[in-house]
Amino acid sequence: MLKYNKKTSYGFVLLTVLWLLAIISIIVSFFAKWTNESIEEAQKARDNTQGLIAMHSTQAIILYTLSTQQVNIAGITTSKNEISPPSFDDMLDIGRFNLNSTGTEIRLDDRTYQGKGNTYFSLQDKSGLYNLNIATIDNSESVRRPLLRILANFNIPAEHRSGLLDKLQDYTDMDDNHRINGAEKYHYRKKSLYPPPNRSLFHPMEIYNVMDWQYYKHLWQNNTWAQLTTTSFAGALNINAAPLFILKSLDEIDAETAEKIITLRQKSPFLSIDNLSTAIGINLSTGGLNDTRFRFYPSEFIRFSLWHKGGNFIRQIHLKITPNADKKQPWYIAYVNDIPMNDKYKKQTINLSQLSYLK
């Protein structure tokens, strides 16, 4: 017959209590962790919503600024007493176009500015980027060389570069005759690829569909290719807005000279080919009136990048300023795309104290 053992009973009760306390402690810890995570998620959602609202406000302000402020050789002016609709056509008339820089412009070389709240933005004049469509319609060596050097700077083997250009030109030209290293519709069908559209490119990333280009993965990492090239502008390269990578791809300019150009134009934009040649100590002028390789004033084609602190994407608005459009808005948005956050844009920002309505 089992006898009642007081010590055993107390031990059992104590053990049970300890187990209950442990379970309650685990439940409380789990609940506290879940609560903290929920609060953090709610805070992130709140910050993200506020960031998106601030992005929309910044977008409206900068579009207004682009369409109302004067343009000079350095970029978009920010002085309130200069407000009047600018005309990019007037830039060709030097007598009417303002060559002087005040030093307070919003520059069009993709530098980062502070927007509303914790938002940031940058403006890139597309005439500072390499225009892929020039290479699709002009087979001359002077046009092919810069693109070949761009590919070289991406470390694409020399024996592959010419073939990539031939395939690009076959992809966009109107005939079915392939170049030596090119590819036409039947080559694509053999590889079960979509055939060439035989037209100009609509977007820089469309080149990914050109045969063999997709194999060079470093072109597409961090959206690098689309940040350096364009299909919108078909004119000369804007030296005052070209990225370092593009400057290094020019025939006469090496990496050291490209760095020098970037440093010098931070202080004051270049005014002419002679001004640039004197500054870098290299004669870039051909001496002819038909030298249309370079320009020094902005185009009407702009890439407007916009993001907010803590966000995981950058919104890029590709637009054309149209101040003289009859009974239409003074800008035309060609397309908008979101790209993953890029380390390039996580740099020191510039506060626009001149634009009080950004505060």
C-alpha cells in the first residue's frame, strides 16, 4: 500500500510550478518578440508610406521647377525672380541662351539632392549618356569606336566586341542581310529566340534581347547598362553631364583626363570645345563647323531619379521638357520604371536652400 509522502508531494508541486513558469516565460517572450516585430513592421510601413507621399511631393515640385525655371549651361536655375517658361530651342540662339552659371543651379549630371522630408532625387541630362540608336543607324568607325570602348571598359573580350555591334545593327536595321558576325531572323529562330524587330531601340535594356548580349551578366548588374546609355536623344554628347564611365570611352580622353573633366566642371561648366581643350591641355577641336560630337548645354530629355530613405527602390521618370507645347502640359513623360536601390545613389546629398518649397 502506497503511503502519502509529504516531501514527494511538495517536490512534484514545485516541479509543476517551475514548468508552468517556464512555459509562461516562453509565451511571454514570444508575445513580446511578436509585439516588437509587429511594432517595427508597422513603423516601417508608416515610414514607407510617408516616404512615398514625400516622393510624390518632391516629384511635383521638381516637375514644376523644370517647366518654369530658366535653363543655363550649368542646369536648372533656382532663383525665384527668374521664373518664366524656358525654351530649349532658344539654346541654339546663343544671344538668347544664358551661358552664365550662378553656381546655384540644379545640375543635370545625376548628382544627389535632398528633396521633401527624407527623399532624394537626381537629374540626368540624357545627352550626357551614350545614345545606342546612333550606333544602330551609323556604321562609321567614329560612331562604332566609342561603343567598342564602352564594351572594353566592361571587360568584354576584344574578339567579342565587334560581333556584338554587328548583331546590334542587324537587330535594328530594316533588311534581312546579316553582317559577318551579325544575326538575322533565321539565326534567332534556330535558338528559339524572339526575332529582331528591325527598328530603333525603345529602351536601353532592350539590347538584352539582342543575340549574345545577355551572356555578359556584368552589363546588367545594378542596372549599370541602363544608367549609362539612352535611346531618347540623338545628338551630340553633353560634356557637362556625361558620367565618368562615358568620358573614359571617348577617343581622345583617358581615365586621368576624364577625372580631371569631372573635377573642373564641378566648379564651373565648360562653355565650348575651345574652353574644354584649354582646360585639359588636349586639342579636341577639329576646326570645322561640322564638328557635332560634343555639346555643352542641356537637352530637353531628362532622367529624373527619385527615392526615399529606407526604401528599396529608385523610381526613374524619363521625360521630355516641352515648354512650347500648345495647350498641353510643359513636360511629356515617356515612361516610368522602378529599379533596385543602387549604392551609387547612397552618397552625400546637396541641400537646395534656394528652393524653399522643398523644406
